[in-house]
Amino acid sequence: DEVLLAIDPYRGSYLREYYRGGTLEEVVRIAKILVENRVIDRFFVYGEEANREVNIRWFGIDCGYGHTFDNKPLCSQLAAFESAKNDYILQADCDVMIGRQDRNHPYLNEMLEVLLGNDKVVSVGFNICNMEDKAFWGFENGGFVPEVRLGLLDRRRLLKLCPLPNELHENGRLRLSWYRSVEQKQKVVGMCSVRGGKTATFYVHPQNYRKTQPYAWMMILDRIEQNVIPAFQLGHFDCEG
């Protein structure tokens, strides 16, 4: 339906920050080029003055900060969810790397069928590299925390959970990230987030320290795209070795 790039306008220090030389203006400039080249359809930069309204809508708490007490991003993602055209949102960190052992594998249909087949499911995590296919699981007792690195969300069900549980930390910011808040709420109301799927499609998340050298980044990406996957990567979300 669309590829939407969400940009966090926060200008302070970031959690697990790996590059201090960038500016918001430079990110926006590059995003405009991505739109012109049709890599993305549009990008979204919410105004920080909207933090309070976003927090009230999602958590019922009057808070003007867009990050949690320990600097996890919060309002930028929630505002982007509200801005998206479709009620099914494949939310991904922009640095995840995708491996495809079978390009005919309808991975998105597979995930969507779980949402359509069970009205208790809020989100479906994108599969990681495993030895064998796994049936989707986590339908009981709230299942898993929503897979924030890469997962399919049902926005309507997500909004029905609001207000999500949260509280103010002593520094005036909210204590829980949105996905940890969802994890708590879905356990209480009988909803869930699940994981599983066929190994034909998977993702690997490279840590920030692997991004400092372009040759390393491209070498890891090349291996994943060609399915040259070491055994010790199996069963792990983050890049191993």
C-alpha cells in the first residue's frame, strides 16, 4: 500500500547511538531524495509539540516527552502508526536484513492469515533464521512482546487496547516503551502477540557496532542475501559471530 519512513525528531542523545555527526536536517534531505527516487512513498516527522497529545491518546497520561525515562523511542512510532494508510502495518527497523531461501514464499500472506484467523492476535513477529519451520505459537497467556524490530501489527486491535498501561518515572518521562506496555495489556484482556513461520524467509538484526565500517555492513548483507548462514546464527534475532 505504501512505504512510510518514520523519522524521530529528537535531538538529544539516543539509546545505543552509534553516530553523533548527523543532523535532523540531513536525514530529512536524504528522505526527500528517497521519495524522488521512489524508494519510499513518503516520510513522516511528527512535531515534538504533539508528544503530549500522543501520550494522552495512547496511555491516558499527560506527558510532554517523546522518549521513555531510559531513552527508548515512543511517540514517533505511535504517531506514525496513526498516520499510516493501512490497518495492517509491517513495522520494521530500517537496518534489518532479510534472507529469502524461496522467493515464492508468501511470507506476508502467512502472517496476515494469522491475524485474520484469530481476532485475539495483535501482532505477528517476522520469522528469524531457524533449522526448521515452526507453527505460530504464543496464543495463550498474552504470548510474546510485540516484535518491534520487524513485525506485522493490526492497528485496529492495537488502538482498542488503549489506554495502554504506563506510569511516570521520577524524571517526568514515561516508564514503559509502547511494546512493553502492549505486552502487559494483552495479558490482562486475553489478547496476544505470536511468533513462528516457515524458514524460507527470515531476518537478521545487525548491532550498531557492526555498522561503523561500510565493508563489514555490506559483507554481512551479502552473506544473508545469498543464504550463507553459519549454524550459530540459527535461533537468534541479532547477528551472531
